[in-house]
Amino acid sequence: MELQSKKKSLWSTFKNAYLKAHNLKNFWSRLNKQKIPKELISSIDYFIKSESYNWSSKFWRRLTINHLEVISSKNFQNSQDDLGKEYFTFTHFNDIIIREACQAIEKNTINLKTNLFKKQKNFSYEESIYHNIILYMLYENIKNKSVFKNFEIIKKVKENYDQKKPSLIIDGNVISQDDLNSLFEFEKIDFLLSKIKDKKNTFLEIGSGSGRTTQVILAIKKDIKYVVADIPPAINFSYDNTKKLFPDKKVELAFQAQSQNELLKIISKNDVTYIFPHQIEFLPRKFFDISIAIDCLHEMEKKIVEKYVNNFEKVSQAFYFKVWEYAGLPNSFYKTYSVHNKKDYFIKKEWDEIFKEKCVFPSNYFQMGYKFN
């Protein structure tokens, strides 16, 4: 078994699990907030006093501390380029993560008409080359799929707002890893949705990062209600990007809602609503068509995974998630997860498994779709 997030030694594992600072509350109370925008300060103040603090993993509290250190030194807007690397952007690879993608296209003959050697902003030359090769490899894997037709819709939406993501010009189009990874995910999410009879056109996503999947679904699917549950500062990045990318949509932060009625009123008035994780519990049964969790459950302690999965079953009709095939839980003492052990992700045998498959990229990831009964 090839394990992701491997521990290098007993001492480093012990140090990361028990000695490294994860107390976000203490860090926040001492931090110089001069360069942090008022809206982000308000979000973090709400978050650390809310039940959602206990819904966040040790790993993500540590990352939040790291992110706030960057923001406090560079300010919110200037830090997005640096922090964007941590939201499913790949700047290195090995056999394990590119095997499936390379096997699928190894007979392709390509005529390179792209700026492959472009140095991406805030990337080293080495990171840029790795990033660019991965991006072109993704393009070769998706360009002939029917789902790629949706790129024209995405391109049109992007005309409203240049997010300045790391990108290449391929076949005359500006394309990013975010675009292509999100289209691969959308293909499976849409397939899972096709198995639901009575759709309400409602989506729940947790851990949206900078909002790449959120934004692709919003671009392609019309007249939907989308709710994102996450923690700051990631939720603020996603909110900021979504508002600018979709100026005609109503987008609101709803952290202040303290009851089901309050939250439902806010959701009813908006196209996209951002909430803290604990507010999922306010929502009615089967309110959503689907719950989405990409690249996050394998980073949470088991009691937190169980909390999320139980709530997904309650509030939605289907569940899509994407995780490492074998994961070593970050900042833990040799705790591991496997997609082949349903107990690790609290998957119930009475659920309908619509698909469970290895991802094209990264090929050490699996994506799974379940329909709740």
C-alpha cells in the first residue's frame, strides 16, 4: 500500500501531532490585524466563537494560522496568489499521481502550440514547468470528452473577471488547472445528479477552497441554489471570487443566522450562500440534491468526518466525494484512511453506490458517488 501524507519518523510524527501549535484562538488574539480587511476579521471572530471551530480539523486550524500570517504581511488581495497554490494546484508530480493520465494518452501525437515554458506568477521555474506539463496533460485527457464542451460556457463567464490564475494558452484558449480539474469533477457530479428523480436544483459543498468547483457548477447549471460551508480565510477567498465572477448573482455571507428560519430566509433571497459548517445542522431534511466534499475529508479527524457524513445523509439525496486512495491523517499519530474501508468514511451499506473509481489525475485519488435511500 502506497500511503499519502507519510510520516518520516517517530519524532516528527509525534511533534506534528502533539507539539506543533494548532491553537488558532490564541494565535488570532495576538496577531497584528492592521492589513487584514474588516470583513475577514469579522468572519474569524464569528468562527472562533462558533460551534464550527470544533468542526474544523487540527490540520486546517494549522493551515489557517499559516494563511493568516501571509495575509497579515501582504494583505488579503496580494496573498491570494501565494495561497492559491494550496487549493488543489499541482506544481510537482511523480509516477503515482500521473500514471492514469499518462496511460490514457501515451499514444497521442501532439502538436504543441502553447506557451509551455511560461513562468507562472509566484512560482519558481521548476514549479512552473511541472505545473504547465500537468496542465497540458489534463487538457489532452479531457479535450475529446463531451464534458469539455462546457468550457465555452466557463470561458464566457470568465470574461467578466480575470482571476489571474496560473494558466496556459492552449488552442487559442486561456486554460487553468482549476478549469480542467473542476470539469472532470463536474462530469461525475452531473452523472450522479442524473440518478435523482425529484431534483430541487440545490447544492451543498464543503471545503470549497478558492471556489473553483463552485464556480464551474454555477457557470454550467442555471437557476440553482448553491450553499458553501467552509471556514475562514478560505471561505472569504471563495466568496470574493464568486461575487466578482458572477456580478449578476446574489451572493451573501450568512454566518449570523442562528436558526433554521433565519438561514432559509437568507438562502431564499440569494443564489449562493456562504455558511459555517455547524449551520448545516439548521437545514431541513433532504433540502439539497447533492452534497459535495472534494479533497477535504481525508484531512479531518474521524469524529469530524462522521459529523459531516451524517449531516450529508440528512440534508441531501446524494453525496459526491474525492479523497486520496490511502491517506495518512495530517497532524495525527499514524492514523490512516482507505477508500476501500467503508468504515473510514462512515459509508453505510444501504446506500446505493453509483460509482467508485480512480481519478484520471491525481491517480492516487478516488472519487465516489452515493445515492441515499
